[in-house]
Amino acid sequence: MKQCIRAASIAALAAAGFCTPSFAQAPQNFDAVKIDTLKVRDNIYMLVGSGGNITVQVGDEGVLLVDTQYAPLSDKILAAIRAISPKPIYYIVDTHHHGDHTGGNANLRAAGTTVSGGNMAGAIRDSGVGAAIIAHENVLLRLSSDKGPQALPSGGWPTSTFFGNKKELFYNGEGIEIIHVPAAHTDGDSIVFFRRSDVISAGDVFVTTSYPFIDTASGGTYQGFVAALEKLVDIIIPVYGQDGGTLVIPGHGRISNLGDVLNYREMVIVVGDRIKHMIEAGMTLEQVKAAKPTVDYDPVYGARAGAAEGFIEATYRTLGAPPGDSR
Amino acid sequence: MTGFDPMRCTSRAAMLASLLLAAPGFAQVNFAGVWNMTLTEDFPDRLPGPELGDYAGLPLNANDRARAQSWNASILSLPDYQCRVHPSDYANSFADIRMWHEFDTTTQELIAIHIQHFAWNTQRTIWMDGRPHPHPMAEHTSMGFSTGEWVGNTLKVTTTHLKEGWLRRNGVARSDAATVTEHFIRHDNHLTWSVFVQDPKYLEEPFFRNRDYTAAVGDAISAYPCESVVEVVLPEQGYFPHYLPGENPFLIEYARNHKIPSEAAMGGAKTMYPEYRKRLVELSPP
């Protein structure tokens, strides 16, 4: 299995870097990456390595993953999963198509299995091969349309897609809602709500480490990003104040609760309002950047080079840049 | 008078050693009970609450100042914010507390010291059993993760994993990167509780806050329920009250009402020190 994973990794490694402007930038030395396992609640774990956080749900039926990080890390990720559960991986859910979340799809799918039979056999000849990869259909469209050396091999593409608002599963004793949040970070984002565990895997519509990366080239918009955060806030019920209760595994960063999401939403809305006001005043993008509308939040979210500028630009463009301002 | 007895000497040395090894036990001070806060220090900043635009004496940096200046008190009417608690590094300013010690019933070793604040009914745990602080990616909370140690008769507490909170409840933020060091010092029936906040993101220098409490024999902590309600119909999705830069009409009030130069009211590390009085002479109130 390890050899298989390494072989697949060679092709998938390139895919890790295809999402250039964001968190998806491939790290230089995967050998140095360590996979840390954090218990979130009962049967839910968060794996932290390089790339997006991985959610692991385990139970009597098997293992469900949300996102897969980079392909070269698959051996380490699989070892971390095995330290939690010996059960087979049945499901992988992709929160979106970026390589830092899907690069390990093919490897980890190959390490898993799907129960086939009945209407899940016959015409679907590979239905029992590997774990099922679930995602919004736009994830498949984007992954399958990528060409060249950076494209994700077809073995890593979603095998079960959905359109509309959500897809539901009942697995390991709990209902799981895979909720599509349109046109947010990309046009294929999903948040995954584990209803009994009361945990949400948010993908990159919520991170604690940086300003939002709104991938406008992949259909992301400021308005959709705000709506996705509102959806999270709507689902979360704290124990008291803004602590406890529903926990959120962000696309990047630490385990969070309502207060963290509210703080993030505050930043997104306040900065967006400032930019909207500047657009209404006729300011160009360069003038908006020079006005530093993120200055008060930079120490918290601006550590990543270009993060503030990228957020400002995406917000400026999707909120309606003045006609003729294409800079 | 007896001669030198090696066995007896060894036995006594062993007993002494065991007592010394248990030295932390001797250093342990009993904080258990209810403590009434003494409000005389910084009273206007505490129960009445800080005035808008009053950042004097806070070592906040320019980023934090900009953030505070955009703060709008209307956020306190939002359902998600109505029960927002004061974080553990600020909570000692507002209400009576109950402290109690938790012991291992077998070994009688101190496991933890707990604090219940009347305000917002928040509880925190100070772990005394030497456990490490959690992974950096573990959940952050309003109370944070605290470990304690005895330094003589003083309880020294280190807190990490704090979620972002207010350094002062008029919009001055303390970031989630802060580390807080506290000292609990008991003088008979008086408790001094000092808080030392180091925030590399929002403070130019560490911030120090000191509060005093008095033992309250037989007193109790009252309940403090909080239930969020919709107070106003919110305009639309994506609404968060704030002031655009330069448009907060209330920033000038504190300086004007107290005849304090605006520069001083806006705070910064320099405003903490006595030398700043020389600078004040050069400035005029608005």
C-alpha cells in the first residue's frame, strides 16, 4: 500500500501547487511535516499537518474523512488515521477543489473501500474500489477540467457529487449534512455538519490564520463568503455566551467555537463595509489598498504575505468596482 | 544525652527530606471561599464602565487603537453578543468570586484551584498538577487554559489559549495570541490579584492590572443567568455595527468632558508612565 501511495503521490504532488494564490501553495519539504492529531469531540478528530485541516470521524462502521491535504503526506496521514481507528475509510468529503485539501484524495481513496451491491454495482463497475469521494459537482467540474502536469489524476476526483443545497448521510451513528455554500471561497464549497457530535468542518470559508482567500477565478465572491459565515453562525449553538457547544474545525487554524467565528465575521463585514464605502466614493483599487482598510486587523490576520491585498482586491471586485477600473 | 545514632539520624533525615519534598504543600495558601471585590480602585472604569474614546494608560498599538475607534456599542444589542463574557484576564474587575481547591482524594495532592465569577457566571480552572498546556491548535476560550505554581506563598498562574476578548470594554481588543501571568497574594483576609497581559499583536508593552478582594465569611455567589433576545430588527444579513474611519462622533467626548488632551486619551505605552506628565503640559484639551 505504501508503494502504491508513493507512486500516486508523484503525480498528485504537482496538483498540490495548482491553486497558486492561497493557502494551497505547496510547502517545500514534506519530509519535515508532522501530522498532529487533536481530539475534537468523542469520535471526531482533527489532523494538522500542511495544507488544510483534515477531519476524521470514526465509529463502528468505519472512517469518514473531510479533506486530504497533500499527496506526499498520505502515508503519514494514513498512519495517523490508523492510530485512531483500524476500520476502513469509506467516505472522503471534499470541502472544495483546492490542492491543499484534495491532493491526497487518490491515495486515501485507494486506502479505503466502498460497500457495493444492489444498485451500487453492475453498471458502476468500480463501485467497490476505494473510498467514495463526495463533493459538490463544481468540485468535480474544476478538478476534471484542469489540464497539464498540475492536474489532479482522475483517481482523486469525486466519485459522488451533488447539486442543490445539501447532501445527507447517516454514518457512524449520526446524521451528517454536507451543506453547499454557494460562491464563497470558491463555487464548490461545502461545510460538513456532524449533528450528534455537534461539530462543523468548515473548509476555507472559515480560517483562523488569515484573511479570507476569495478565489474569484473559481467563482468565489465576497457576498457568498459573508453568507457562508452567516450560515455557520446560524448553525452554531454555544453553551454560554460565545463558548463551547458547537465546535468548528476551520480550513486552516485551530479548533474554534462561536466566538471565533463571530470575530472572523466581524472582520469580514467591517472591512467589506469600508471597501464598499470607498467604491461608492469612486476610489480606484490602488487608492483603496493605499487607504489600508484592514489596518486594525492586520496583526491578527495579515501575517501571510499578500493576504490583506488579496482580500481587498477580491472584495473590491465582487462588491462592484467602478466601471472602467480594471486595475 | 545519647551518642550519635546513624539509624536514628537517617530516619530523621528521611523524615525531614520527605517534608521538604512536600514543600509546595507548606507553600500552599488557602484561597477557598467567597471574596468580595473592593471597588475603590479605578471605580469609574469598572461598574459604570469605561467611557467611549478613553484609552488613556493602555499600551495599545496603532492597530488596536484603529480598531477601538471603529467600535460601536450597538453590538451589545446583537443576540450573539448579549451574553458575551468578559475574558479571564478582565473578569477580576467586575464582581465577587468564589475560589475552591480540588484535591486528589487518595494522595491529597492539589489538582486544581477553581474560580467562579459572579459576573456572567464564568468558571475557570487553574491546573496545579503539572499538566502541559494544550496543542496550539486546540480550542481557545474566554477563560483560556491556566496552570499554576507556588512561588513562596504566592500563586503564580500562566494562561494561554485565550480567545480574543476585550482589554477594556469600550472596544479595545486583546488578541488571541496573548499570554497572561497572574499572581494571587493573600494577606490575611485580603487578596491581591494582579494580571499581567502580554499581547504581541495589539500591545506595545505588557499591560498590568491590579485588583483587591476581601474575604467574605458565609457569603455566597448569586446566579447570573443570561438569555439572548432579539432587541431590534436587524437590517439585513451581513450586518455588524461599527463606525467608518474618522466618523465616530463619540471619540472626542471623554477628552472634552475631562479636559484631557486627545493624544493622551488615545493611549499608547507612553501614556502609562509618569514622565508623560511633561508631555501633557505641552498639550491642550479639545
